Amino acid sequence: MKKGLKFVVYVLIFVLLLGNNSAVIFAEGLRENVRLEDVQAEHADNILLDNSQSEIVEEESSVAADEEESETESAEETTEEQQVSEEKTEEATEETTEPESSVEDTEEPSSEEMQEGTYENYEYVISEKQVTLTKYTGTETDVVIPTQVEGYDVTAIGDSCFKDNKTIQTVSIPETVVSIGERAFQGCSALVTVQLPSKLETLKKYAFYSCAKLQIDSLPEGITEIADYTFAYCNAITVFQFHANITIVGQSAFYGASSLTEVGFNHGLLEIMNAAFGKCNNLKSVTIPSTVKTFGRSVFPLIEQIVFEDGIDTIPAYVCYGASKLTDVVIPQSVVTIGKYAFYNCSVFEIDFTQYKFQAIEEYAFYGCKRITEVTLPESVISFGNFFFTGDNAESYDIRKYYKYSQILL
């Protein structure tokens, strides 16, 4: 607007001063200058516009760059998190797979697995790094059991391992063996000698059942129990000595050992079970330690003499149950109680009660003792059980007619 006014003023001044032609020329020149100024101004405006646009572009580029950098950092963080997650996964995988690799690396059987196999004339099982021989397949007369199989100690002879073998005469068992299983040598009819290891701890029932030629007189000190039928029908055994650690003689342990003539019981023995020495035709006399508290029935059915150690206070129940040949009983003065059925059906046995200081005679203690025809009890007796005495040559006795007791057990 200001440019237009200036132009009009200039034209009027020149028209008045110079005339028409000169004014026209001057006006055109002035117009041209104005046009140039406008062009220059427009150009300057364009430059300013361009600079402004460049700044805008740079700002946008900067923003884009910042966004890219932020995305890059976010991507890097994501990648790092993935790597951490993968590392944790790998560690977990390694922890999981390590035991498997350990199992794969070793060839030793685990405690839950058993490895079976054969070695020379034996079948065996390996469990927990110990070998049990399960079957002997050889025909030798003299057998030496191996100490090791597959690098592991032989610690046990399994159930029925040599059962019914008819050729073996001698067996040598290594010191590594601590257990002999049930029926391990049952029916080995030719077996004469067995070398048992000193560290043997377990001898299971029927181990040498019916080894008719076996000669053995003792057991290793690690054995605390002679199990049921261990030496039943071992007809060649003549003498057997019990070491100090044996506490139990099982049922029929020596049943049918027809050549047995002498048994040495240990002080510390606690129990002798049913028929332990049944059908031992040549066992005539035994001495019972004061430590024995429990007897089964028919322990010594063919015994002729029995001696109870001094210091014993109770004749155990059933001790001579059914000993039909018993004629001689040595009872120490320390005895105050006769257990039930102690001398049941000892048909040739006699006793003078007045020689002792019995306080209690339990039920059926002398029932069936045919030789006892008269009963005179000492004043020390304070109780007696039902049918403690009867005899074929005597009528039923009511002892209460003759004695007064502070306690009567019927």
C-alpha cells in the first residue's frame, strides 16, 4: 500500500516538473524499480520459506531419528530379555538333563534296577553293587564260590541256589558272603564239608535241610539265630556247640539229626522252639542254661536226662513236654516255679516234691506222669494250677483237703 502511494506522488511531481514524455519515461523506470523490489522481496520471502521448510524437515527427521533410536533401544532390550530367557531355559534344561546324562555315562545298575547274567557255572543278580548267586549249573564235586562277579563282591547265596545237587561234596564260601538263603543247599545228598565265612550273618530256614552226609559242629559268631529246619535230617552231625551270640533255636532246627549225641548250649540262649531236637534218637542228655525263658513243645521228646543250671528260678513251660523216656531231672534249689506243661506226659519221671521249695506249680505241669502216685507238697507252695498232677495209678487228688494256701489257681 505504501509503495502505491509513493508511486502516485512521484508521477505527479515529475509530470508537473518535466512534462508528459519525461514523466512517462520516469514512471516506467520507477515502475521497473518497484517491480524489481517486489521480485527481490518475493525472492527473500521464498528463501525464508525454504529455510522454514528445511527446519521443519530437519525437525521431522530428528523426531524420526529419535523414534528409530527408541525403537532400536526397545528392540535391543527385547533381544536382551529373550537372551536372558533363553539362558534360563538352557540352564533349566541342563539341570533336567544332567541326571539323565549321568545315568547314561555310568553303566552301574541303579538301586531300583537289577542286572541279571551268567558267570561260569552261575546265574546271578547284581543289585546295589552287590552280587547274589541265584543258581549253580555245574557238576563239580569240589566247588569254590567266586569272590567277585563283574567287579562286584559276591555277598549272598540266593534261595535254592544249589538245591538238590547230587554231585557236590565240598563247598568253599568266600569271606565276602554274609547271607545264605532259604533252601540254598537243601537236598545236596553228597555234601560233606562246607567252609562258612567268618562274617556270615544270616542263615535262612531249610538252608542245609536233608544234607544227610554234612558234617558241621558250629557256626560263625555273626549268626544269632538257627532258623527253622536249618539242619533237619542232617544225619551225619554228631556234636554241635552253640557260640555265645546265639539266642534262638528255631522250630525243628535239628529235627531228625539221628546221629546227634551231644549239644552244648550257650549262656545267653533265650528260646528253643517246637520240636527243635525232635527225633534225635541218640541225644540222651542236655543241660539247660538259666537264660532260657521260652520253650516250644516236644523240644526233647527222646531225652533221658535233663539238667537245669543252678540259679534258674523257673522251669520253663513245655521244656520236657512229651519226653516219654525222661527218667532223670536235676532241679536246683533256686527253682520256685514249675511252668505249665513242663513235664507233661513224662511217663517214667518221678519227683519228691518235699525236697524243693516250690511256690507255684502251674497247670498240667506234671500231668500224665504215671510214676508219680503220691503227692506231698512242701509248705512253701502257695499256688497250683488246674490238673497240675494226675496219674494212672492214682485217683484225682483234691490237694486242698490237706493244705491251706494263701492263693489257689485252678
